[in-house]
Amino acid sequence: MSTYRIGVDVGGTNTDSVLIDVTKTSDVKHRGVLAFNKAPTTPNVSDGIEAAVRSVLEQTSIPPSQIASLSIGTTAFINAVLEADARRLKKVAVIRLCGPYTRQCPPFIDFPVHLKKLTEGHVAYVNGGLEIDGREIAVLDEQQLVRECQMIREKGVENVVISGIFSPLDTDGRQEYKARDIVKRELSINVVCSRDVGQLGLLERENASILNASILTFAKRTIAGFQHAMRSLGLTCPLFLTQNDGTLTTAAAAAQLPIRTFASGPTNSMRGAAFLAGIDQRRTDSQHVKSAIVVDVGGTTTDVGVLLPSGFPRQAAAFIEVGGVRTNFSMADVQSIGLGGGSRVRVVEGNTRRHVTVGPDSVGHRLTQDAHVFGGDVLTATDVVVAMGRAEIGDSARVTNVAPDVLGGAEAEIKRKLERIIDKMKTSPEDVTVLLVGGGSIIVPPSLAGVGELIHPPFFDVANAVGAAMAKVAGEIDTIEFLQGRVISDVIEEIKSRAITQAIEAGADPDSVEVVEVNNLPVQYVTNQATRIIVKAAGELSPISTAVTQEQTDFPLEHYDSTEDGSVTASTESLNENGIDIESYKPNVRMDRTWHLSELDLEWIAAGCGILGTGGGGSPYPPYLVARQMLREGKRIIVVDPDDVPDSAVFVRCTFMGSPSVSNERLQGGNEIPTSIQALAKYTGLEDFAGTISDEIGGGNGIQPMIVAAELDKVVLDADLMGRAYPNMYQSLPGAYNIPNGLTPCAISDGIGNTIITPAASSAYSVEHILRTVTTEMGSRSGVSMAPLNRKTCIEYGINHSVSQAWRLGRAVALCRKHNNLRGIPSAILGLQDGSCLFIGKIIDVQREVRKGFTWGSVTIARLRKDEEEEDYSDTEATESAGEAMHHKDDRLVVPFQNENLYAYFESPESKEKKILVTVPDLITVLDSQSGVALGTPEYRYGLRVTVIALAGSPKWTGTTEGLRCGGPEAFGLNEVPFVPIGRYEEPKSVIQEYI
């Protein structure tokens, strides 16, 4: 049985290869590596791979017939998307299994315009889809599919995506797989099922599937090129490609799902580093293994990722953007900075001392021509380490004249950058082990703060190829289970068995397979103990699998230097395709005092709704997309000032209720809220109404009235009934003051024929309980319309001009971003509402638990050290605000939350005394310091640089017994926490009044 494996990694600069004898991997010095090669990447990738493999074969004189497997990592597929290359991207038809849902958020809705032109071929909505509990939304209709196939045939589209609501939960293939079989029977074309591509989150999973389908033809040709190179070398072994999660897939599987290989490069480096450093051996020897950080330093950039105790990389956040498209396929969590062996070193003369900078620009592949040690005239990071005697490269005599203060300053800057990115990736404050790989890793100083051990493994400069050669085979199950009446340990054991079976079927050696990852995540806002469970099992590549002859593809080899079809070429359009100058932009306020929203207005309002959401309220992103799409279809969103509306004018209330997990999958169809409005209007005898209003401006519900108004050709009142977001349905001002018809009658609908009217309830709490229970039965998402109110009541028990306030907040953040003044965002926000910048620091701890359908927890934030701050970040008005001035430098800010942030206090590490700064009903918002985006509580994680601000709440909440009882500390069981206003509330200013 052959024991030799070859690994190849094709990067943007170099193509690396290694040949490994798997029987000698226990050799600590060589880890079984018999030969390696590094050469510049060739324009024709297959030629470069052939040369790389030939090199290691010639070095070892091992006959090609003795090679057990060839594993390749390549960036070819992702580059096709990033470059929007019309020669390699094809049109795609999308068939959604959704019943009446999702139509307001169609496929391709958030694709960049130029990429949409290249890829959109056909869109269809047909019966199908599942609820979160596995019930069918609508039975699959074969005749509908047959009709769509006929239209796809007529359009000449050859790639189809089938995406169904909650299809990842369809374990028996009754939805997407059944539809796939029908389509393939009718059309001999490529069919991609979304459940094979991504995880929960319909739009993102569908987007990933579209990208995958679009490059299928190119992928098959490319893999055929790899196989041609193998035949030229006389290799008869199987061909594998490395995937984003550090595992292997067969060439045939990669030709069907090339998207799974998009980001395998950084993952290969991380897996290779772990193997070369013997991390896998420590696990085999039952030693306690902690997470480690892999630092891969190249010529231009440094990639940093976390290697989990399982030996696999930590996965990135739920959503990843690829070519401007939001997706959710698995990808390693890798952060990059502009630092490498070729980074330029510059000296900036100051008034008192010289300041040294390193990067972010680099001489890149010209290092051997431009660096001082090679006779060039550019001082680089490599020159610095040679001058300091830490490396022997080139001619060291050429750098003897570099001033000591320049060397010291450059090393300090390299050290600062590395320490900062490592700390950002850490999951706890403890010192970590760092594995250094990559040809540029010689520039890393011998010690780094926060790092307990620096390991430079053998063959560090070809770790990526080693990772490809020694990648494992995995199986992963990601599902939602209902735990009522069940034992969770039994449920997890059954899912573990399924994951192990899947890994073995994928080619893993049964004797080596083990479960490497188990996560269970309770689903919010549901009452049936729904829990998302993710289990991953992995094992070594089975010798039997490598003995199987690799299936060949039928696609011929082609050169890629001419545009195929020639009909569409990549565009250079930017996202801001209209070239709007946001500084001079004025909203479209007409002479009749109506505000006609533009796409830019919507973008700013959505950002402002995120800030006013105080960590909750759901993401504004999906409803923003829906509203933007309506504008693009010619509908109007018109906002009116309450001052211009008669007291008797009636406004209907628009809200979605349910779990974010469902709202990200069962996208709104457009009937849910309108059906509730119509049912309630009929019950109350309401013949007509003037417009819409939201119960809460915070989060996604702040956008919903605009969607309904555009659909029904009504206006939106520039107000809401909360001024923020709260977790319970009764926590609106009409509910707080218990006004007649403040909460009931109300109606709730799922948009597929089920509507319930609640004429009355015994208490406000009963309203919440009844609606929450019904929503769970409706699939954990429903459209709700509470009792309609006239304009007079809306203003008396609402927040005036809150839509204007959201717009102004979003605009303030956008202007700061335009001027690269992120540190000015807190001041810009506080210029619109009185309050305080409480704290600027980094998250060092997050605690969460789900109780009664709500996520309770806290986030702890420590102040940044001086060397962790941005280069130009000095004490500013933002950091000198009331909150910052009140605390000791070692104090930490703690923010407890129940979906939304509840209060904030300083905690001293020594005394553990709490000094409360602010509580609800005042607004507490956590901003990402590096983007200015408001973070939802599910997005809190260790290492994030954040800015915490508090805004004064309306006196309707803060200045009355009713407001404090319903929305203050007492409402959340915090009876011992007093309310102290953070500032004096300033009434929001009307956009209409300003721009008329």
C-alpha cells in the first residue's frame, strides 16, 4: 500500500508543493516531509501545478505509481467571482421552494449590479419549503416545476439553483432533492441544491449557491486541467481538493461544489502549521490541547487565524461577503493586516523625534530586486531583521548603515501590529501559543505581549502545501431539534453518529474518525425549546479511498484568455453607482411637505434603526433590502410630519413578531402584516386609514411600516410608539400607560391563511403570552397589527420624528466614515441626542443563556492599552465624556442584556464594586469601533474593539411612574437598580421641516 502523499497550494504569488511519507510523520524534525518546492505561480495554473509536482517527484526519485494521493488548494474559483470575469461566470436560474413567502426579498436582491447582470438568468417561486419544526409550508407541486423548466429551457440557462425554506432541516430529501430530480429529468443541466452549499439563512445560502452554480462550467474545465497535468506526470492516484474548513473533497465533488474550496489557502496554512508543530500528536498522546493562533506572514500581508483544540480552524461569523455578495458557507475566521517581508519601512521626521512606519504597502514579489540586502533602494521589513542579526538573507553589509533608532522603531511597529491582531483573534485574556509560518515570518520579533509560546515549526515556509497533503475528511450535521420531552444528551449522541457516518462515507478511515466539535445554540423567542445543534466528525483519509480510481470529468481543456460568448463583460460599477455626494445630498422633501425616500435615505434610516435598537430589535438588513427593492420596482415610500396630519387621521401599526432564526430563513412574503391589518380593520369597522406607524423604531421593525405603506400606497408617520426596541409586545408607550385600545384588539397572521384576532386580554402580560404562543404555532414568525391609533394618540403616546432621528443618526455615521473619522462617530451621535460616551475598549468576556425564549447575558469590556490604540487615536472629546471621566484606568464596563442592553456599570477588578452609569429606559448602544456599525447582542464576541454610548430616553419613559414601571429596571427584575437619567432628552428634529 502506497504511503506517499503530495500536497500543492496555489497562491497569488507562489505555488508550493511537498511530498510526505505518512509512515514517518512521527519524526519531530521532518514530520515525514521528503521534498518541497516553492516557485512563482504561473498564468496557467495547471502548468504551475505540473511543474511543482514534477519537482518533488524528481527530488525523491519516487515513481509516480507510488503516490497515494494528490491534494490541491487553489484560489482559481474565488478569483473568478472577485474579478467578476464574464469568461468564467454563467447565467443561473433560481427556483425557490417557498409557498407564499420570501417574494418581497427575491433572489439576487443584494448582488452588486454588475455581478447581477452577469449571473441572473431566471427566477421562480413554487410551492414547497419547511417551517422551523419540519412541517411543510406547502406540498411540492411537480407541474409547477415542469412549467418553470420549460421557461428555463427557452432562455438557454444551463445552471439551476434550488433553494427551499429551512432546507438544511430536510434530512429525508422530500424538498430540494425531490425538486432536483424533477428538474434533471426535464433538463440535462447542472442543478445545485442550497442545502448542500450553506447553512441556515435562506438569502445567504441561496447567494452562495448562485455563485457556486455560476462557476460550475469553469470549475469542471479547471479540474479537468488538473487531471490532464496528472496524466502528463504519469500519476494514477486520486485527485482531491482542499476545502474552506481544512478538509478534503474529491475532484468530482469539487466540480459540483467549487464554492467549498474558495478560501482553502489560509486554512491549508493553519492545518499545515498544526501538523508541523505536532499539535495532532499531542492530541493523540491525550495531552491537554488549547486553542492556538496561527500567524502566516507572506511578502505583503499577514493572515491570522485561530486553531481550535480539534485541530480545525475557528469558523468565521455567520455572514461572509464574497465579491460584494453576502453568503454563509463555511470559511475560516482569518484576519489580515498589511505586514510582510516586503513591507516598506519609512521614516517620518517629527518635531521632537523620528517616527517609523512599516507597511501597509509592500514591494511584494519584487523583494529580491528592491530590498537593500538584494541591492535595491527600498528599506523593507526583511532588511530590518537582517540588520538586527536575526536573519541571514542577501548581503547584510548593505544594511549596516541603517540607524539604530530606525531599526528599533521598525521592530516596535512590527511588534505592535502583530500583538494587536493576535489579541483581536484571542478568545480569552490568557497568553496563547502562536504558530509562525510563511516565508515572511522571519520578521516576527522573538517575543510578543500576550503570547506564551512562539513556535516556528520545520518547513514553515511551505506549511500551506503540507496542510493540503495532510488534510482530513469530515462530516458535519447542522440541524434544529425540539427538545421538549427529550433528553439533550440522547439527541446529541444520535447526531454524532450521523456525523461520523457522513465522514466515513466521504472517505475517512473508520478507525480514525472522531467527533471534533459539538455546539448547541438555543433558538430565541420560541417556547418549544428549539435548539440548533452542530456536530462535526473528522478522520484521516482512508487508504481504501486513495486506492479508488478518480472519476474524470468530461469537460475539454480551454484557454481562458478570450471572452466566452462575448455578450457581457465585467463592469467597474461601484456600489454607489449614482455617485452621490453625501455631504451635499438633500432628501427629496416636496412642496406639499412630503418626504419621498431614496435608496440612500433608506440606508441611513436602517443604520439609525440599528443604533436605536440598543442591541436588539432584529437586524434591519433584510427589511432594508425589501424596501430598497420596492423603490427599484417603482413604488413610493412617503413620510409625513405629524404636525401636518389631522388629529383624527388613523394609523395602523406594523410589527413582526418571532425568532430571528426564522426571520433569516422564512423571509417575508408581503402578506403577513397586511393580512393582519385587513382582518383587524374588518373587525373594528375601520374602512380606511391614513398610513402606517411602527411600534418600535429600533432594529428591523423600524423599516416594516415603510414596506407596508409602499405596498398599500399609504404614507408613513414620522414617529413610532417606543423610540427604541424592547423585547416584549406590551413594552410600547400605549401599553405602558394602559390606554384604552392600547394593545387590543390586535390581529396576528402567518400570511398563508391563518389569522387570529384577540379582542381583549386580562392584562398586558397576557397579550405577550398569547401572541408569543400563537407565533410559535405559526412557525415562530408572524405579522402583527396592534390596535390602530389616531394621530393625536400616536403623538401623545409615541415618539415624534423618530424616523427623522434614525435618518440623522445614519447620516452622521456615514459622514464620519467618508472622512475616515471613525473616532468621531460617538461625538456625531451625541450631537443629535444628549448622552455620554461611556467607554472605549475591547470585549474581554461574553456570557449568554436562553431563558423563557429570551437571551440573557452580559458583555464585559476593558479599556485599550496605549499600544492597542490606533496610531492617531489620542484623547478626544469622545473619550473625555462623562462616562470616561468617571472610571479608574483598570475598571471594566459591564453591560447586562435581555435581548436588548439593560444597564451599564463599572466594575473594579480588585473590589468588584458596581458603579452604575446608566439603565433602561435610557438607550445603551455598543458600536463596532472599526466600522461605526451598531452591534446586536448576538454579535458580541471577545476581542472586538467597541465604543459604548448612552442616549437619553424620552421623558415619556424616564419621567413617569408608568414609563419606568413598564420599561425601567423594575420591568426586568432589577428592583435594586435605581434609574438615574444619563442626560436631558432633546426632541428629534423633523427632516421635513429642515429641508422643505
